[in-house]
Amino acid sequence: MRGVTALKALGPIDVRNVIRDPLLRWMVFLPLLIGFLIRWGVPVLSTYLAGRFQFDLVQYYHLIMSAILLQWPILFGMIIGFLLLDQRDDQTITALQVTPLQLTGYLIYRISLPLVVSIIITLVSFPIAGLVELGFLPLFSAALLAAPLAPIFALFLATFAENKVQGFALTKAVGIVLWPPIFAYFIDSGWRLAFGIFPTYWPMKFFWLLTSGGEKIWIYFVIGMFYQILLLWVLLKRFNKVMHQ
């Protein structure tokens, strides 16, 4: 009920904030744009590389789409993170603590919104991109495993950035976490699991196994979900501490 109350109270405010901010407004439509660019651009690039360099890009389509799988939760996590910074700076969050909504309802809303939005965008954008064919349930499970990255990155920004300027600097640093799982893809040994310290590894690994028909794939789903929930809990504790300083 607190989450529903928060949605009614804060939803219209968030919509107005996104509409009036050119950067956030542009970011909302970015997933669909990238989906169409992938659908039309990657096959052209693949044909060019095959003819000019005899390089088969098709075999890496699932690697490309596993990276795209993470883009949406991270993107919407960034949007929510900047909204959190705005509302922290203008004392909106502090004021909520003395209203019937309170901080708990606010956080439920802030965590659930990017989760749901990132899942929906993934389910819409993947068929648009069209590089990898997955059934609804496999795609939904992959989107579900990647979704916790959204509130994780939102709380990361809101917790460790003092303002939007620092927030933009952190977003550049966050891009680094996409690369270790990509490197892990090319490592054929047990050391690959060492990259599991990065939360981005588990959704990507799960997606690779879904597309290749690997064994024991649900172990990666369970471990990845548990690890992300643990990180989310730590960040929530940290955020709560920051808000009560």
C-alpha cells in the first residue's frame, strides 16, 4: 500500500521532472532508438566485416545483446538516481519523512519503478533489435535478473554523489562495470567466475547460457539475484544513513 500511495503522490512529479529536463527526456526514448539502430545497423556492419575482413560478427550477436540487456536497467537507474539527487538537494526527501508517506514508502516506490520500467523496455526493445530470438519466458527471466541493476545504480548515485555534477562523473565510472563480463566471455577457464564480483556478470552469463543451451543455467539466476539483492540491501542501509546525517 505504501508503494501505491507513493506512486500516486510522486508519479506525476517525476513525469514533470523528466519532461522539463532535456537530458532525461531524451534518455527515455533512447532504448527504442538503439533497438532500431541495432536492427538496421548491425547486419550491415556484419556484412561489411565479413566481406572486407572475413570476420563473422554473427557469432557474437548474443554477446552484443547481452550488453544491451544491461543498458536499460543501468540507463533507467541513472535517471532515477538523478531524480533522487534533485529531490535530496531541494529537501523533498527530508520533508517526506514527516508526511504519511514517510521514507519507507518513498524507497519502495523508487526501487520498484526502475525495476518495472527496465523489464518492460527489455521486452519491447529486444524484438525490435531482432538479433537474437528468445521465447517470452526466457527473455522475461533474463530481464528480471538484470532489473535489480536499476535500483542498485540509482542508489549508488544518490548515496555517493553530493550533487548532479558528481553524479555525471560517477556515471562515466559506472560504464567500466560493463567491460569485465565482456572480457570474461573470452576466458575459457574456471577463473571466469572471479568476474562474478561485478553484479553485471550474472545477467550476461545467464543470457549467454539461455542462447547457447547451457546446463545448470538457473544456478546463475539464483546466485545473481541473491547477490544483487544483497548489494541493494547494503545500498539501502547506506542511503538511509546518508538521509539521517
